[in-house]
Amino acid sequence: MALADMDTTLVDHAHCEMKAASSALALAGRAVWAPELVRPFVALAQEELQHFDQVLAFASAAPTQLEAEVPPL
């Protein structure tokens, strides 16, 4: 199913990676009372951003469009 619509799969995967990074940073920001948790959350955010970057690189190399329905800021 995912291979049948690679564009949608890549967009969804990119969004998941970005959401994971965003969530990890939000948790790091809320864990200032527990410094031993901040570094692991930041490391997780960095890892998820690296995954996001990998998805973008793959999408750039493939004949796909990474377009998203992004609400206005």
C-alpha cells in the first residue's frame, strides 16, 4: 500500500519525524526541573531531525513532491 503512493508515504513520514523531534524538544523544555532528562530529550530531537533530513534527501533524489497541507502561521 505504501509503495503504491510514495509521495503520500514520504510526506507522512517527514511529518512524523518532525513531530517526534518537536515533541522531544517540548519535553526537554518541560523537564528543566530534571536536568538528567533534558540531554536525552535533546539527543532524541537531534536524532529525529536527522531522520527528517534523510527523508528530505530521499525525496529530493526520487521523482516525488514533498508537499504538505500546512496551515498558515
